Amino acid sequence: MQPLLEMRAISKTFPGVKALDNVSMSVAEGEIHAVVGENGAGKSTLMKVLSGVYPAGTYDGEIHYDGELAEFKSIQDSEARGIIIIHQELALVPLLSIAENLFLGNEIAVKGCINWHETTRRTRDLLARVGLSDAPTARVEKLGVGKQQLVEIAKALAKDVRLLILDEPTAALSESDSAALLELMLELKASGVTQIIISHKLNEIRKVADTITVIRDGATVSTMHAKKDEITEARIVRDMVGRDMAARYPDRPRRAGPMLMEVDNWTVRHPDFPDRFTIRDVSFNVREGEVVGIAGLMGAGRTELAMSIFGRSYGRDIQGDVRMRGEPVRLRNVSEAIAAGLAYVTEDRKSLGLILDDSIQRNITLANLNAVARNGLLNEARETQVAEGFRKSMNIRAPSVFAKVMNLSGGNQQKVVLSKWLFSGPEVLILDEPTRGIDVGAKFEIYGLINDLSAQGKGVVMISSEMPELLGMCDRIYVMNEGRFMGELTAEEASQESIMSMIVTHNESTQ
């Protein structure tokens, strides 16, 4: 049977970088085809070539779609053929309604006037198809990320999608929302919609994909078919990183030293609703050389806790005490938190952790400009020297430290954020979802860095929604739910079952 899509010997070059090198891929009609690889391997670039973001003439090779040579000059060209891409950063307008978003640029109109009755009717039908019961008039900003992802898919269905491309569709979703999205993908497949999914979550790939193409360093490495090949995570990882990974989490000796940071009776009110407590009476501690995890479901208050401690970046009417090496410290703002020896690596690196339009060099030194300045003047030679040192030690893949951060892969962006905070010289690093949206190879590098920090006597607080990650990396784990700590588990006591048991027991006791 003739494939719906063939990409033949696709090559794409940016200044100083060959992003794609003779990549070929064939997608059968009606299948779910996964494209996997490390950050920077070229997956998103390949999809941008396919969807017309990088138009014909800017790359070498051929695209054959539905048996014909296709030369898409724009996104509009590819969408006219039923190829719709949903990027990792959702392209919805928060202040518009669901209906307005679904038909934005694709309005149902007669003589220039929008037919709102028909728009609303079709919106209800599309929402029902993706499993949403929200009103068409509901504003998108009021929806959770999981629902927004489904609205994006409904928007694609409104354009008579034939080939749907999903770039990291579950990266920001909870486990339940991710499961619902995967089920929807299988339903769309049953209805004849061909899909390409880019994801780092290999368990999800194995659940839904009929075919898996692995890309490494801009080239096709392998293609596996679920019906005839034995597909294991170990095989996928080996092809992605070019080597066997004996362990997902690197070993390190567990040697906790003297007490480093203590937080006592930390209470935080919601910034917009002062009668609502976000954090209640939370106490915890971190010792030298420890990696301490905070586990919990989405909305448990983990990020709010971290941000409120880091210079009161979140909340109001904050009460409680923080001691560093036994001495009380004042954390009234971010500058005082940095001076006290704290660093916070945000879960949202693109909005809160980086200046995307600026260079690697400027981002790395941003939190500690005094160290690269003299008499109030920036020493650019020193700044370049510092940034170059981190580029090498952190293995940041970029042509130079002057490259803009927006052009880096997710894993390399995360390394820039970590470099920025390491340059501030912290004693305790709070890492909020430090491996979100990055591949297994980059994750292993981040884990190695965490172990190095531990060996240097730093304290690490690790917030993660991936329980295997916490279990593989942490000396102790605090379990959080609804703004409170439910309990503490040692590495020996901790398991996915024991963590969930603490959460479920609390939920049952409050009903």
C-alpha cells in the first residue's frame, strides 16, 4: 500500500549547524508514527519542514504526500492539504472563547459576517468529539493545560485534518490528562486520522505507536514496527543516545552531612484570595550532600512552596522561619534569597527562567552580574570566559556562547538555566521539574550534575511529577498534598505505592 507521506533525504542547514542530514521517513495512512530522539536531534526541525514553517526551497530533499510531490511554501499550504501541527507551546489566545479559538482564521462567515449560531453548533460537536463538555463561550484562560491541549486538537479537527502532528503533547500534562489524550489519539486513529507524535515519554510511545523512527544528530538511525519488531525502552534509548545505558539513574554514595537548611511552620496565603491558604504549616530540612524530593499530585502546592521560600516570589502573608546552618535568614525578596545561598530553577524555563532573545552568555551571568563587573561596569571579556567555561563543563551544544537561547533545544536550555544558578554560588538548589520536556540522554546528564553537586556538599531539593525519578535520585522524599506535608520517607521506605498511599489516605480522611 502506498504511504500517505514520504520524506526523502531531507537536509536542513542553519548558520554553523546542520540540523538535518539526509533524513528519510515513511508514514502509512491511518497509523500513529512516533519520532523520537535526543533534544537537538532534529525532530521538531523535520516537522517544521513538513508543515511549511520552513518552506520549500530552504531545505534539500523531497516530500511526497498522498502520492504527489509536495512543495509547501507556508503553513497555509500544508493546512490546505490537511496537515496540521500542534506545537509544544500551544497557539491559543487566552482571552478569546473556545469557539473563537477553534475558528480563528477559519471563520464560518457569510459576506464577511460571522455566523455565530453555526460556529457555536460546530464547536459543541468538535468538543464532544475530543471529550470536552465545556461551553463554547468559555474563555480559554480559564481552562487547565489538559483541556487546552484538547481544544488544540478540536481546532485541528475543525480544519478537516488528515495528518495530525503532535509535538510533545503530554509534556505539561498530569498522568490522568496524559492518559486521556493517548486514548483520544487511538480514537482518532480508528476514525482514519493519521498521526505523528514527538515525545520523550517512551512508555507512552510504546502504548500508541505503530511505527517508531529514531533520529540522532540530524540523521535517521532506525525504524521499528510494532507488529514485527520487538520494541523495548532499552532498544529505543540505545538508538537515541548511541550507547547502552546500564542504569537510568547514575549511582552515588549517600552520605548526608551537617544540617544545611531548615524550614519551620511555613504558611502561605493565596496571592489573589487572602482567605485561602496555599501552604499550611510545612516543615522540612536539607543536609549537606542530600538530595531531598518533594512528591505530590498536580496542584499539591509544591511549586508554590518553592517560590514562596525563594524571596517570596509567590503568595502573601507568608509566615514561618528559615535557617541556614542554624542561623535565621531573611528572604524578603529574590536578592536576599540569593545572598542567603538559595537558588531556584523554575519549572517554566521559557517564561521565568531565561531571556530567550538574549545570548547564552548573558543568561548565564544574569543572576550574579557583580562577579563579572568592576566598579559597576560589565567586563564582557570576563563574562565570555565564565560562559565559555559553563558551555564546556555542562556540555551545552551550541555554536558559541553568543548564540541566542531561543535557538537551543530544551535540554540545552535547561543546562543554561542550571549554569545561571550555579554561577550564583548557592548552597541549596531547589530544582522544580528539572527534567521536564528533555530526552533520556539529557536527563542522565542532569542527574549526573545533581550527583556532582551532592558530592560537593550542596543541598538539593528536587520537585518532580515523575515518581521513578524521585525514587531513583533522592535520599529522602516528603509527600505533599493540598498544601501540607503528609509524611516523610527514606530512600529504603519509598515506593510509588507508599507515596500514593499517603496521598490517598489523606484524601479519604478529609472526605
